[in-house]
Amino acid sequence: MQARMTNLPEIAADAYKALLNLEGYLRRTSVPNSTLELVRLRASQINGCGFCADMHAYDAKQAGETDERLWSVATWREAPYFTDEERAALALTEAATRLADNSAGVPDDVWDEAADHYDEDGLAALVMCIAAINAWNRVNVTTRQIAGALRS
């Protein structure tokens, strides 16, 4: 596979900067970075974004995430490695990423479970993280960015 564009950050510099500013906001929230990385990884898996799945698995591993948890993100419901808070965040991620799969959008039970574990600031951070990674996924899948390219 070959990337369709390699200079998007220069061509769309203001838009790229806006997404990076959103990432900066997320680093300052109360939601643990480990949870945000799991959210990013799961959305990237759903969206088939090899570039982002690779990046966020790598970043999570560099930050101390275990192999078992990384291997099991796609099967988090069946794996014993995740906290109730992380499970709520992953369920919200799946529902918000797969909006077209449910006529109700994000079901109330999914939202309510997340709200049981996160305050409004935490919920806002999760919603913004899910929106951001879905945007990044769409940019990178559309332009066919190559997994591992940032480390090359």
C-alpha cells in the first residue's frame, strides 16, 4: 500500500492544528491517558485505521500498557483485563463510532453506564476523544496512511 498524501499536515495546516489542539485538551482532562488510548485503539479497530491502531497500541505500550490488554481491546467484553470504568468507556466508544448501527444513536443504557463512572467533565472528555479519533481515522483511512510510518 502507498499513501495517497504525505503532506496533509502542511496543506491543511490550520485544520491539522485544530485537531492537535483537541488532543492537547484531552491530555489535560481527568480521564486517565490509559483509558483514552484504549478508546483510540478500539475506535481505530472498528474503523479499520491501521495507522491509528498501530500508533495508539504503540503509544499505550510505551506508556506501560500490558500486552494482554492491548491484544484484548477488540474483545474487551470477553476479557478480564478491564475495569468497569474502562468497559463503560469502550462501550461508549463503540456506540458513538457505530452510530449508523443503532437508530437511537448512542443507547441510553450505554450513556447511563458511562455516566455512572464519569462526571460531566470526564464524559465530555470521552465524547471529544471519540470524536477526535473518528476524525483522525477518517483522515488517515481516506489518505491511506501507512501503519508504523511515524516510526520509520
